[in-house]
Amino acid sequence: MGIEDGLLYTKEHEWINIEGNVAIVGITDYAQSALGDITFIELPEAGVELEQFEQMASIESVKAANDIFSPISGKVIEVNSLLNEKPELINRSCYEKGWIAKIEIADMNEKANLMTAQEYNKLLESLDG
Amino acid sequence: MINTPNPLQETPLYSEHVKLKARMVPFAGWSMPVQYEGILAEYEQTRRAVAVFDTTHMGEFIIEGNARESGLDRIVTQRIADMPLKTCRYGAMLNEQGGISDDLIVYRISMDKWMVVVNAADIEKKAEYFERKLTKQSRFKDVSRETGKLDVQGPLSREVLADLVPAIHKLDYFTFDDFDLLGYKVIISRTGYTGELGYEIYFPWDKLTVLWQELLKNKKIKPAGLGARDVLRLEMGYSLYGQDLSLTISPLEAGFHLFLDFEKDFIGKEALLKQKQSGVKRKMIFFASDSRQSPRHHFKIFSDDKEIGMVTSGTFSPSLKKGIGMGLVDRTVDLKAKKLYVGENKNRIMVYLTQRPFYKNGSLRN
């Protein structure tokens, strides 16, 4: 399973990439692979304020429906509206073209509740066992 | 010894599936491939080219005897006495209360010899039931454990099979014959569950790997799993036993009328006649949504705010790019007057009534 260095991860298999005070959010390679072919995503609305680990989106694949949780508190400032028509971008490119939303971070201290790439890798290893 | 109750059964292709990195899931007591490359890729492969499905989990019974005297005619709901030789006919077996115990296909092998193909769950119980209900003027054999089965489905299926079985061209829709395939005498029928031109091949269980590998040598053919099979069948509006058909759903509710022959006697007929008199409560509807959201099995169906039924099957339709489904609703509700929704109590999806098949460009009868 692909893991990108430099990102932070949640145990629900979301990632964030922090640039300045903005976090780009997506789901991990493990998550997209487990879901299978993604057919629908309900994106959050720009402007919405989210708490850390609050539900921000829901995602459907051919076989399942799942919630996506915000890895960090803040305001949604942009969503990847390409996903409305092409949710399969998440399968094809979960760390780049398949990003879900950008969040203006409210509290940088919450980073402490997230995992590094190394820690997330350990979690995945324990799941495979 | 580790005590594992009811371990999953495996088809002879289990290790082939694992080699191909299939995702294996439990299905009706069997470990089966739900997907290899991905459900949508396998769907496209079947709609546009040709795919092979391992369907060895299905059960096959051989019955020898006259249609009526053997008792077979009474076990199944469809008319069989007038079936031409080497044809197939779809129907069901009911319990005395008129509930559907299984849907099945009857093959007429000769004047007094039949093959019945049933679903994978509880094959032994169904075999016992057949033995109980068949008369002494019959011979019965459950050949499920010696019969492997592959479905080759897709617009190119005839072309790729013709390399191995040149005579395949002669098969019309819902007919079958004996063919020589890789040195074995086997039954191939022109049937399937996808809406595409396709064939079902009944092959010796212990030799099935040879056929599987031979088929996959042809780069035009790719393996497809149960995930794609479910999307393909639902786009055609075909029922799945356990969801759209079951013991608690009357065939009169399930839209099964075409496959019931009320001119003959069959188990469950009396119950159905009573239901006809008193009227059934529900009916099957087919619907599509305007969004890419999928209706799901067990979602509720609402007419405005009133709960009127349950989704029996739902999926994302790759061909329509929107959600489709079927479900049972209260027959007395006027569906045209109100808006229809499916979903949990929150998060409802608006849907509109439509007809099956959802997908209309299948190569089934080409």
C-alpha cells in the first residue's frame, strides 16, 4: 500500500498535507483500495466549520458506503468539485488529483492527534496481520 | 484439531483465484472471488468484450423419468412437459405456503432426462427435498460435487469459444447441447446472468483448472467476479435469490407470473390461488435516481414521508451513471401521485419509477 512521507494520517485512513495554515485532505491508498471502485462522493460545502474527527463527507463505492472525517478542525475553504463527476479520481490518484477538500486550520496543536507516515505504516501492518 | 464450524466450501479454482489476487469473500457458504482487477473494469470487460466467471458453486441435479410421472413437474413452477429437447426454461420451486425456496433452470436433456440447476446455498437440503418429492418412477442424482461450471459472457463470447468448440454457433438463446471440449463431452448452454451474449459450460469438477487456464490463454478473455456479476444482473433487472426472491416474498409480489404455470399442479399452487383471491399486499417496483448515489439492499422506500416498502437490490449503474434498484412496496399506494425516496431515515435519495431492463443495449440475443 502506498504511503506518502510528509503527510499526517488518521486511524480512519484520511491524510492531510499541511501548507502554511491550510490542510489538504484526502483518503489513503489503503482506504481507496478497500472501498474498491468509488462511484459517488458527497462533498462538504465551502465555508462549513468542522471539528477535528467530525464527519465531513460521505463516499460510496459499488459495494459500500462510508463516512470521511475531518482530520483537523477548521473551515472548509475549497472542495475538489471535479470529484462530483469523476469520483474515480480518488481510486486513480488518492494523494494528488483525488484530494477532497482544503481546510483553514483552526488549531495547529491538533496535529499531535495524528500519525506520521511511519506510525500509519505500523497501523497498516497490524491490520494486515 | 481446530474446531471450525461450517468451513467455507471451495471451488476447484480456489488457488487460481488466489494466484490472480482475487479478493475472496464468503458467499452462500462458499469462498468466492468478488473481484480481481476491480468491479467496474470487470463490468466493462463483460459489456464490451468477454469475461469468464467461476460459477461452480451452483448446484446441478440429474433427474431421469417422465415429466409428470417422475414428480418433477410438481416440484417446479414452470411448464416443462412441452419443452423441446435441448432447451432450458427458468422457474422456481416453492414451499407449500407459496414462498420461493429457490429459483432454478430446467434443462431437457432427452425425452425423459433433465438437469436442474439451483443456487449455491444449501444444495444438499435441496437435493434431499427433490428426493423426497420425486416419485418411484424416477432416478435422482446430485452431481453438484462432480460438476464444475464456468460462465463465458460478453459480446465476444461466441467468437472466443468457437476456437475451442466450432459448433457453438448453432446454439440459440436458452438452448444447449453436448459438445466436445478439450477432449471431454460437456453440456454448454446459451444462458447467463449478465444480459450479454453468453454461455454456461458444465465441465468435470476435477478438470476445471485446465479449461480455466485454456480460456485465459486467450488475451481477449478476462476473469470477472461476483461483484461485477451483481451489477450486470441488476442492470438487467434480473432477480437474485435471497434478496429479490425469498421464502417470505410471494412470486405474485415478485413479478414472477411468467414463470408460473397455473394450468398444471405444482407445490405451492394452492397457496398462490388463495393469495390471488385475497390479493397480495406488495408489488415489485424498479427505480432509478438522478444522482450517482446507490440505493442499497434494505434501504426503506418512502412516498413523500410515508414508509411504503423496502429496497431488495440496489447499485450504481455504470451504464446509466446513476443509482438503480428494485424493491417491494405496498400495492395500494398510488406511486404516481407522490415523490419517491429511498434511504435510511435521514439521507434520502430521490428516485423515479422506471422499467426493467435498466440497460437496454445488451448483446443477449445477437
